[in-house]
Amino acid sequence: MTPAELAVAVLEAARAALTERDLDTSVLPATTSVERPRNPEHGDYASNIALQLGKKVGLNPRELAAAVAKNLQETPGIDSVEIAGPGFLNVRLSAAAAGALARLVVQAGPAYGRSETLAKEKINLEFVSANPTGPIHLGHTRWAAVGDALGRILTAAGADVTREHYINDAGVQMARFGESVMAAAHHQPTPPDGYPGEYVPEIAARIVAENPDILQLPETEQKVAFQTAGYQAMLAEMQQSLERFGVHFDVWFSEKTLHDGGAVEHALDELRKQGHVFDSEGAIWLRTTDFGDDKDRVLIRSNGEKTYFAADAAYYINKRERGFERCIYMLGADHHGYIGRLKAIAACAGDDPNRNIEVLIGQLVSLLRGGEPVRLSKRAGTLITLDELIDAVGVDAARYSLARSSTDSPLTLDIEVITRQKNDNPVFYVQYVGARTASVARNAADLGHERGEDFDASLLVHEKELDLLKALGDFPSVVATAAELREPHRVARYLEDLAGAYHRFYDNCRVLPQGDEPFTETNRARLWLNDATRQVIVNGLDLLGVSAPERM
């Protein structure tokens, strides 16, 4: 029995208790949950549903708890139900019901942990969104790992997720980038406010090699040609780096198309219809202060120039018109000011800023080697590139380490720590357990011991077996909570706890017989539990975009 199944049983027992007393069942929540007690002696799971409902229906919570307990006791798989304190329900499962979870996990396979919590919710998840003027660097990499993991977790919770990269290709920075590439092609110094770094001459050399005649064009045409070719080359390199990191975007959305395709003008018309656009001093403004922004924002300057804010408004309206019910923006640490203005755009467009738009801010990442800051990149100048990080630590170590901490706080990674094969390295700790479970299964097969089609779940009664089963049972709720709170690090921390529970089980409960010992039904049951653990490790690491090797 999973915690979710037990929660349904608790809710039905409460419904029956209210019905028997002719009390209002409309006070029942649509769903409820059960928790693991801090003290295992209090039972396997606890519920406070009687405390939630008692006052609403005019019953003493303990009296209602007694009625719920009586009905719940009749549920198959429940060994006992006790009432504690003012009306808590402490539930103990039968050994067979607890152990049956191993069967459920193995049979569900990759589907275990998935749910319909966010079913039918259409989400646009925008992350990274780097300027196409340089390589993907460490500042983008945290959101690359966390954003992709969040997309996987939201999908596992039933949402329809589109991963989107916003290409900032419509500002003055693109002209400066083109001029930098052209200067490099002519072996001239980088222009003022241009882009240094070895990647610029590399791109210039490739462009000239592919199109030698570009150097013969008139200066004005040449600037445009180098800007276009440099942009295409840089964008392709960014895409390759992200794909190498295991990050795939469904949509690469060009900011330039908003300006060239009339989207800004369309957005202006839509916002006028809502009554929040006004004209002042020759400029066109959006009255965002009506919705908590610190000042009203200019959409079109008095000289007719469109602002970045106008593109932001057009982009949001474009997303909503593409059918996305919820637009999640994952922005860098220097974008705190965007929270209020983006939410104000949603409100000015007639949307609910607390539902239709979310803005997540990620803090900075720094890189150490043996406690000392890593030197700046030779190729990118002042930055460490994503490719250099992958070369230094590998995809798995980088992704796991970036995703296992809350993005609310700055993160410091030490290359020596996250690559060493010791248990104090979290990614190794989790992957090693996954590899050990695979090794146990291989050893069983080599010895001629088959897991078989079924097992006696009531044999899993050891304290460490039950602890491991409870940990496995928590996985679906961890995934659902991580999706709801937009916190992938919850999955990583859960996997580390699960790895610890498996180690304790492995050390105390012999899975396979030794020497001439026979292969018993207890061994078979433990082999199922071993394989169930492997499946959850695989599923959990996959949500983080990390592999689960069978050998280490």
C-alpha cells in the first residue's frame, strides 16, 4: 500500500463516518495526505483529518477520530489504527501490505512516481535565454540544469510542458558582436564595447573560410553579413553545448521576430483594450503601478523607438495566445526587478498574476578547485564556459551538483569534491547505490537465483526493510511536491536519503545466500526490494537528467 492509497482510504473512512452520523460531507477536502510520524513507535503513517473536520461538523475531534478509525480498520492491508492526542490517527500497515510496495514499484517501472497532479496544465517554461553573443557560461549553467530538471518533474506530474529559449537577438549588442567578428576577420583590435575572447576570432575564421568573398563586400554590407553569420554560428554553438549537457529546447524564440512581425504593435492594441495604456510627453506608457510595479513603464519612446519592456509585453502576450495557461520565467540573479514588472504586464493584460505567470530567480554559481577559485576561461575571457565545466567534471556531476541545492542561495562547487568517488560526494553516493542494486541483480542471475513472477510480501518484516519500503513509498509525493513548489532539489535530497536507507538495509539484511546456503523465499522477497530500489534510483536520477550506471 502506497501513502497515496492510504490517504484515499483515510478520506473514504472519514466520508463514511460523516455519512453514518448524517453530517455534511461537503466539508471533506478533495484530497488528503498522510505523514510519517517522527517517532516510528507511533506507527507507519499519521493523519490529522479528524482535527481538520471536527469543528466544521460540530464534533469533538477525538470522537470523530474514533469513528474514522473504526471504518479505516476494516480496510485490507491495515493492521491497526490508534488515536493519539487531540485526534491524530496513527496507522500501522500489515507486513504484506507494506512489502507489497516492492511489487508495485517493479511492475510500474519507469512510471512509478509519475502522477496526474498537474494534468491538462499547459506550461511554458523559459530558461537560460542567453544572448547569442558568446558561449553558454557558468552563469547560465545553473538554470540549464535546474530548468531542464524542472521540466522533467513537471512532465512527470502530468503537465504539458514546452521548454523555451528566448534569443535576445534584437538589441545593440548584436551590432557590437557583428562588428567584433568583422574586426577579428580583418585582424584588427576589438572595437570599444565589443566582445573579446578567443571564440570571436574562431568564429570569424570559420565565416571567412566558408565565404571568402565576404571580405570584399562594402563596409556596410560586410557589417550586416558578419553580424548575420556570426549570430548563426554562435547560436549553433550554444545549441550544441546545451544538447551536450542533455538540455533540449522545444522552441528557440527570436526576440527579433517580435519586432519584425508586428507582435509589439499587436500587444499594444491588446493592452489598450484593457485600459492600461496612456500617452504622455510624446511617449506611450503602460500604467503598471496599478498592479504594484514601482513605476509606470515606457513602451514606445517619444522618438518612436520600442523599448525592451515593449518586447517583454509582446512576448508574454504571445505566449498566452499560443495557449499556455502558465508562463514560468527562470531568470538570473540580476533580474529581481523583473518580478514586479512582468507580473504587472500579466495583470495589465487581464490575467491573474498569481496564476498565469511565475518568475523564478536563480542565484550565482562559483567554481573552485581544491578550495581555490578556478581561473578564467582562455576561450571566453572573463567567463567559464559550459563546455569547460563538462570537460572538467562530466555531465552527471555537473547536473546533479547544480540541481541538488535550492536556487534561493548562491552556490559554490568544488571540482575536486564533486568528482571524487567517495560517499561524501552526493552524486557518487546515489549513483553507487544504483550500481550496487544492479550488481546484486547480476550476482543473483549468475548464481541461478531468479526473482520470479511474485513473492511473499509478508516476509519483509525487518526494521531496515520496512524503513526502505517507507522511503520508496515517499517517492511519488516527493515528485509531486517538487513540481508544485518548483524545487527539483527535493528529488536529489530524497535520493540521498533513499541511498542511506538502502545501505542500512544491505548491511543488515542479506539479500543473497552465501556458500551452500539455500535460496529462500526471504531472499526472493529481498531481491524484489533490491530491484524496486534500483527502479526508484533510475527514475529519480532521470528526473534530474543524470544517468544511473549499472557498474561503477
